[in-house]
Amino acid sequence: MDDRLLQVSHLSKSFGHNVVLRDIDFSIRPGDVTSIIGASGSGKSTLLRCVNMLEIPSSGRILFHDRDVMARGFNIPAYRAKVGMVFQSFNLFSNMTVLENCVIGQRKVLGRDRASAGKTAREYLDKVGMSPFINARPRQISGGQKQRAAIARALAMEPEVLLFDEPTSALDPQMVGEVLDVMKTLVAEGLTMLVVTHEMAFARDVSSHTVFMKDGIICEEGPPKQIFGSPEKQETKDFLARFFRS
């Protein structure tokens, strides 16, 4: 039985004459934690945005439960609820409180009533340690708190897969740990994740699968033990040498 939750097949993306992604293939099964690593400009974030259909692929297929996401008539808002996304720059609504940020998507996309959406939002805000800040607006909280609120907002939609686009890169160093701790807790609870990250220790120690991208292609992929311990490609070795020196 094919238990693939999400399958990306021969996906390519161009912006005019600039080819950003070339013939990308990978799949995700329930419980997988896949980290995508690579230098800036290698196509990692564009790939994530294509998976979430924030960018429309130029060619290829994306299958979710064996259904073609790019097919005419496919319900993209409902798909994004199931394949949620946490952005590098938080993307919270500045004119809403933390709680309201976590309620609005549930009401508009899932059709939940205010009481039900509020209850769910509070549960997930509590999970990420943001209960004391539910009435704060984004400008009143730190970057780490904004990102935790953004994670709670995505979780409140109760997704099957959660995409993280460099969730710690906009944070001060002292705030990185609090966001990674939340992510590690979610991994321990079995949440399926696809994570674009520069946090090599997270990719090495927490992931179940690691993908190394270079120049818009998947250069090498495999279990973290293989990618970090004995990579096959010279490009992978050169990239990792910047982070792990003997």
C-alpha cells in the first residue's frame, strides 16, 4: 500500500528565463520530518512555496493523498489548511491580537464558529507557551514570540503536514532556541514536517530525512546519518564543511 501523504514529481519552476527549480522529486509519509538544507539561492524557499501553491510550478505534479493539487477545480484554500506554512517573517496580521491571528483562518477557511475557533486557538497558544500574550499585538512581542504565535496559528488549522520556511533566520540568536524547542516538541508528538533550515544541528539530530539542494536541484538526499556522516557528493561535503569542522 502506498502511504505517501505528499508526492512531488518532476517539479520545475522558472521566473521568466531564470530557472529556479529543476526536476524535483521527493515524497513525504506521515510522521516524516524532512529538512531541506543548502546555500541561499539554491531554491529551497521557492520549493516550499510551490508545495504550498503560493507559487505555481512551471511543470511537474504535486499529489496530496494521490490527488493532483494542480488540477482544475482543486480546492487550494482547503489544501493549504491541511498543508500549513510557517514563514520566515511570521506574516502575522499587525492589526489583530495574537488570539485573533489564530482564530481568523479557522473561521474563514474551516467555517468554525467563534467559540470553537477561540478554544482551539487557546489550546495551541498554550502548547507553544504563548498563553500570557493572547491579547498582545505583534508589535508588542519579541521575534521569538511572534514565531511561536505563527506556529500556533498554523497548528490551529490542524494540518496533516506543516511547512517551515527558515523559521529561525529572522530571529536574534537568543530567540532561536525557544522556537527550535517548540519544533522539537511537535516532532516528538509525531507531526509531519517539511523544514527549510540553516540550523544544521536540527537537520542532523531531529530530522528523519535530509535533502541537500544546490542550484535548483536535489544534489543529495538520505537519512541524516548518511548526509552528515558520509555524504557521497563533493558539493555536499563542501557545504557541510562550513558548519562542522573536525
